[in-house]
Amino acid sequence: MWNFNVRLRSYSFLFLFLISSFGFAQTESLYLKNQTPEYKEVIEFYQKLDKEYASAKLISYPETDAGLALQLFVIDSKQEFRPNKERAMILIMNGIHGGELCGVDASMNLALNLLKNGTIPENCMIGIIPVYNIGGALNRNSTSRANQNGPEEYGFRGNAKNLDLNRDFIKNDSKNAFAFSQIYHEWKPEIYVDTHTSNGADYQYPFTLISTQKDKLSPVLKPFLTDKIEPYLYKGMSKKGFIMTPYVNSIKETPNDGIAGFLDRPRYSTGYTALFNTIGFTTEAHMFKPFKTRVRATLAFLELIVNFTNTNAAEIVRYKRMADRMMVNTLYYDVDWALNDSINHSIEFKGYEAAYKTSEISGSQRLYYDRTKPFTDSIQFYDTYRSIMKVKRPKYYIIPKAWDEVIVRLKSNKVTMKALTNDTLIRVKVFYIADYSTTTAPYEGHYLHSKVSIIEKVDTLRFHKGDLIVSMGQLSDNYCVSVLDPRGADSFFAWNFFDPILQQKEYFSSYVFEDEAVEILNSDPLLKKDFNKKKASDQSFREDPYAQLNYIYHHSSHYEKGHLRYPIFRVD
């Protein structure tokens, strides 16, 4: 027979358990009422799981732009809660866009179901970022997603600094990105999932999928993705009652003319993780479907990912290791891509007939999809990309210590560097920026450069104590080449980190330089010959006195050697 104190403690525990369970049920089922929990409620939910289940732990990482720590919820059957090279790791990212919350609710249900039902996978660990864009989640409203069918309230796409965080994985303008890189490189996931809600065309599918662009993956991982993982996921989603198709990235105005595979450049999360041999998936639940349908479809996908990874963990880990070994020995890296429109194949597509009618606003013809006319037909899927810029990795990169914004990003991505201990003369390959294009409007806080062409030279330069040497042959090689070669689509040059070198700092006064310009020409017959030839053949040059002086100045010892000289140097 119990004594009074034992009974009191038992009744108290039972009461707390019932209250806690009721809280779980209320929070996890909000989506059924077209609602989603606020950020505070999401974190409290995971805190309760942490307290009640030994196989769960909520871990705080550095703070985000919102001033709150980024959280990672880990489910580990062995209760070790640390990276394990022998077990596969799944990392699930939610709420990167504050209004796209299918994954937030789905992951809460996934976590509770696994823990409550005792179905925790034995061969893999699961990491869940409950909400990545905390600032966007706190900026809650019910109007900013004009085309989306629920929930009643949601967050905002931009973060606390109004950044789109799914364009920030290379440039790292946000504290969120630095916190994510710490999570990513600490846990080194084999499988990564980023949950979203789609926009664009209307169709029958409740759920679409972007896989890591296959042609960017290691030769080891590419067939594993296309031949084994994707067929399992598409078949499994159909069995669960949620037909799935590749992300509807229409080549023209409607999907009927074909769709293209999405090119996830390194600015995107799955493009970034692919640089380190992680197979990634971006889920896109269809915005027009009811919120509860989108959550259930996302949950079904996450369950399939967990089941597949747990069943095939040994194979997944083995392929990741093979890809990592290949990375260390790879000599050439692709830093820019273009769609190969000569290669395509037919896929079945379940859509709605597209038609046009007169707009009541503009009086012109407008597109609409007729949901009373569903169809099933074959469309062309273009999912092959070709490399348009291949770069040989150097033996070393040399980075002057002045470029600290670049250095801190390399360190955040676990790039090993050594500082010079003395001032040293080193013979290096030097790039000069010959030409480039720049956007006319800001894109995520930057005027993005593209179509970069360079002039290569070899020179002996003085480097200083504290300048950094990056030796190739690291797991970060693909990342390093992608961000340090100026021709990369998402290089640090493209994202304006080196713009100061594009501006000339020293000039001349024409009336002073005139006499010296004559002396320079008279002392250099070859330069004088080229100068006169240009005057003879180029009318605009011939009629522009300043351009003529500037030509001589640029070919004299006065012209600064650092102008247009890219400040990352190679030793080949």
C-alpha cells in the first residue's frame, strides 16, 4: 500500500503527464484547423519533448539576426547526441521562408510520432531545425502570402534584416547562415531536407520535389540519387496518397511546354550542401492545396526519408565517404552551369487546362487554369545541366589578411588555413578582371556580378606575415574553388566582396601629365607605335584627348598595379 507522499508524487506526475500530453496534442494538431503555432509555441513543444524523452535533445547554437539562438532538435536512439561516423545523419530545415510552414508542423508531428510510438530509427540520427528564419516567424501576419491557401496566420519571407535566407548560404550576410554552417559542419549530414511551399502554376499535385541537381553531384552519389532514392520517394509518396512530381519550373508560361530541373546554385541550401557531398531535397507543398493537406504530404515525405535512410544507412554512409575521398583527389571543379536543352525525357503530368480570357483590370489577355478540366498527359522534362566553367584547383590559394570578411567565411566552413610567419616573396598566378556584367538593381543586398572574364599573369609578389595559405586537398575543395575563383556563379567576387579592387584610386591631372606623356612615348618606341596605330584606327579615341592621355598613363609606371587585380592568388 502506498504512503501518502508516494501517492501525491504519483498523482502529480500523472497530472503533469496528462497536461503535457494535452499540450502536445493541441500544438501538433493546429494544422487541422488551418492554424500553425507561433515561434514560442514551437520551441516550447520541442522543450517538452526534450524533458519527456531520453532520446531527444534540444541544442542551442549561436544567435540569429533576430537576437535569438538557432535551435537544433536531435533524435538519437543511442542517446549520445553527437556526430557518429558510423551512423547516417538526416538534417531537416524548416521555416527558412516565414510564410512556408508545412515543414514546421510536419516535423513536430514526425518528432512526436517517433518518440511517442517508440519507432526511433536505430541506424540514423535525425536533426530538426524547428524554425530557421526566426525573425520572419516573429513578423507574423495574415496578408503577405497573397496567393497561398492558409494557414490563417504565418510569418514573413524576409528575416530580421529583410534577407531571403535561401539566397544566403554563400554570402553569409545573416547571423543565421553562420549558425547554420556551425550545425552543418558539426553534424555532417548525409541527407538534407529543406521544407517549402511552392508558387507558380496550378496543377493536381499536392507536393513537388527539387532534388540536388544530379549533374553537380559526385559521380558516386549521382546514380544513388537517381536510381535508388528518387524512385523510392516517388513510389512511396504515391502509396501514401500524395502523388508527387518534380518541381514545376515551367520553361515557358505553362507546364504544357515542358519543365526544367531547378539549378540549385550554392546560394541555395541544397546547392551549398552539395558542395560537401550531402544529398539534398527541397520539398515544395503546393500553395493552392489546403494547409492540412500540405502538412500531411510533407510529413509523409519526411517519414519516407527517415525510413529510407534508416534502412540504407550503411550504404549511404559508404557512398558519402567515397565521395569525400574523391573530393580530396579531384583536380577540376565546375563553378557554373547551364541547362542542356538538347536532352530531355517524357514524364506523366497531371495538370489543369490552361486558357486565356480578358482581364477585368487591364483589358488584355490573362492566363488562368480551369480546375474543372483536369488532364493527364506527357510533358518534356529537361533535367540535365552542362558545365560552362571548369576550373583546375591550385596547389594553394594565398589570401592577404586584409580580406577578413572572406577569411571569416572560409573559417566558418572549416577551411584549414595557415598564416605566413614572415614576409615572403612568392611566385603566383595573378588574375586581372578584364570584363564583367552587373545587375542594375540590388539582389539580396548586392549588385551581383556575372559573365566574368579574366587575364592571367604570373608574377612574384611580396606577401606579409599573417597572410593566409589555403592548401588544397581538403573536404572543402569544391567550396573553396566555387567561392574563390572569380568566374564562379556564386563566388565571393560575384557577391561584391572584392569590389574595392574595381575602383582606380590614383589619377592624373591632364595639364601636368601632358609633358611627361610625351617623354613616355618617346622613350618607348613600341608603345608609341601602338598608340599611333590606335589613333589611326579608332576615331572616338582620336577625337578624345583625355582618352589618349589615359592610354599612356595606363601603360606607364604610374598606373597602380592593384587596379583590377583580383586579390586571391594561386600557386599551381
